[in-house]
Amino acid sequence: WVVSFAIGFVGLSVARSQDQTPKWQSKTRPAANLFLLRVSEIHDADTVKGDIVIGFRDVEFANQTIRAFGFDAWEVTRARIQVKPFSDFSKADWDREIGRGKKSLAALTALAEECDWYLQPEGRDPYGRSEGRYWLRTSAGDWIDVAAWARANGHQRE
């Protein structure tokens, strides 16, 4: 009895360790209202510029700046220097912020390589930018929730 329990437990542990799919990745399409997003520039880990393709008679909204819904990434420039809490930042704070921002930008750029981008619209942010959830579709057919990926990998502001 003890031996069969131990064998069963080891088998269960091996089965669990083989399924290493992160929680931010899935084979299931995340939502019905997804639009292809032809990204031309990744500004930082939560802001991209590109064309939103509606898919009906080739209608698209060209050259849109889109802010990610669901997380706030580290900054890559001092462009928001007048906005709180950034107006209180020291040079050392900015150096840390921008270092983290560049690391997050590089990680997202690497993750998105060979992926198709999709947008799930959520409205507009306080600055008037389009806002939505970013999804990446890998060549293997997996869907990646960029906000969940960013949170899980330390690429969002604390």
C-alpha cells in the first residue's frame, strides 16, 4: 500500500512538472472582439503605435497610439517629468525607472518576435489614447495576455 501510494505520488509530481504552461498563456482565443493590430513601434512595455484592422472591407484605423489596459509599465524616457509622482523623482530615481523601462521594453520586444498582435478595445485613457488589452498569438497558436505576462515577470510599476 505504501509503495503504491509513493509511486502514485511521484507520478503525479512528474505529470505536474511537465505541464509548465504559464498562467498568462493559453490555447484558447481570449475574446470575440479582438482586432488585428499591426504594430509599427513599441514605445515602452505599455504603449504601442500601429494600425487597428477591423476586418470588414479592409477598414483600419491607421497610426494609432494604444495604451495597454491592465498594467502600468516603467518609463523609458523622462517625457512624463511633470506628472505626479514623477515630478518628485531624483536623478537616481529616474535612472532606476528608465533602466527598468528599457529592460521591460527589451523583454516585450523579444516576446513579441514572430507573434501577431491583437487588441481587445477597452475605451480611452485620461490622455485620449485608445486603450485596450494586448494579446499576442504565437506561431504555435498560443495566446499570451501581455498584461498578465508583464505582472508575472516584474515589468509593471509597483
